Amino acid sequence: MIEQIKDVVIDTDAYNEIDDQFAIAYALRSKKELNVKAIYAAPFLNAKVKTACEGMEKSYEEIERLLLLAKADIKVYKGSRKYLPDENTPVISDTAKDLAERAKKYSPKRPLYVVAIGAITNIASAILLAPEIVYNIVVVWLGGHARHYSDTKEFNMIQDVAAARVVMRKCVNFVQLPCVGVVDVFRVSCAELEKFYFGKNELSDYLAKNVIEEVRAFRPDNMWSRVIWDVTAVAYLLNFNDKFMKSRAEKVILPNYDGFYDEETGGTMTYVYHIERDELFEDLTKKITA
């Protein structure tokens, strides 16, 4: 039996790579299970942009572009223009203010699910603005690497370690999907995109084209597969009877500023440790190409 539909907000650095778009599309096309209430633009900084603020602005534009292709009417909010200066000071933004107020309308028995697939600055800021919301939200974050990996210098986590520490320390219901060592098995190939995605609809064409163009820019004459791991954060909310992944309770261990896990808080969290790649890819593809 399908559980009660979950109210969801998505926090994403959508312009950073090509997998956020798959995750957003998957959530939008899972209407029987998820009710996407808002999408938040997260900051990022890499070779594509000059500042974290520009990364957030470009992500906002990419979200709007994707919603147009998906024919979805969802409110989009601009997020943080910089990372947290420390673990006590929020970065005020439309996203932080919206999440702080929106989450107050929920409860521990009927929580708001926050799918975070970028630097977690916006979520940390909302918690610092309204600490009481930690009881009303479930934060599902793709960030950090597996605990058995050599370090945790993963893009989402290392950009704003202060924010990661705030959320992991304070959030009562926190779910981590580690990148290298766990969800990096969720990959797609050129052959799969060409066979299953092209020619189905505008949205699926856009997603496939994005991946192929990006990879061929770096590996024009090589075989390849490409991680689209952000999808797994959405899939956690669809994981009835462990169909797509397995998780367990773990002690919360905070990342330190040197790129390693370090400090135990005494709290507990949910740690995803295994992904069923083929089952998840089949569900993702069916929904997006329908």
C-alpha cells in the first residue's frame, strides 16, 4: 500500500552539473508519492561560475528552464549568495526565510521533507533563523563520502563545512546519502540515454542531451558512464520496502574543516549504505519518459 503523499521542497545547485535536473524531474513525475511545494536555488562555486552568488543565480535560471520543459507550476526561491561565515550566523535569503516559515506549519507526525542536493547553506540558515523547525523537517542530503572512504572532501560538503555541521548537529531527522563509496554506483551510459530517453518528450530529450554533451566535451573518443547520483536523494522518499536502497541508523559524526569525519555528537541519523541501481534506473526512466 502506498504511504501518505509526502510534502517536499528541493534545494538544488541545478546549474552545477547534469544530475540535479534528473532529480528534479523525478520528483515532479512522482505525483502519486510526492507533492513538491517549492524549489530552492543553492549556491555553488566551480569553473562554470565566478562566485557562489552567480552559481545560485544560474541555478535559479536552470530550475525555471526545467520547470518549463516539465510543464510544472512550482514556486522557485533564490537562495544564499555566499556560504555560512560561521556555525552561528545564517545567510539571509528568500529560501532561508521561506523554509523557516514553511516548516513551522508541519509537525513531527506530519513532517516536511527537505531534499538537499547541493551545498547545504540554505537549510542551515533556515535552522539558525528558526531552531524549532528541526522537529518538523526530515533533511535528506546527498553530501560527503562514505565513512569507509579516505576523506570527505566531497563537493557539496566541502563547499560549506559550517553548514553541514549545523544541519547534522541540530537536525532531529537527518538522512545522508554518501557520494563516493555508496551512491556513485548510480550511473547512466550513452547507449542507455540514446535508447530510452531520446524522442520520448522535450524533458527527456533535454536531460539526455545535457549528459551526452557534457561527457563528450571531456571524453570525445572514449566509452563512458556518468554518475547521476542526485536522483538517489529523491528516491529515498520513494523507497518502499527497500526497493531502491538500504539504510541503517548510525551515530552522527560531523565533518571537520580539514575534510575528514571527526566529532561525535551523541545523536543518531539515517545512513544509506547500498543502492539498487537497476531497479531505481527503471523507475526513473519510466516516469521521465512517460
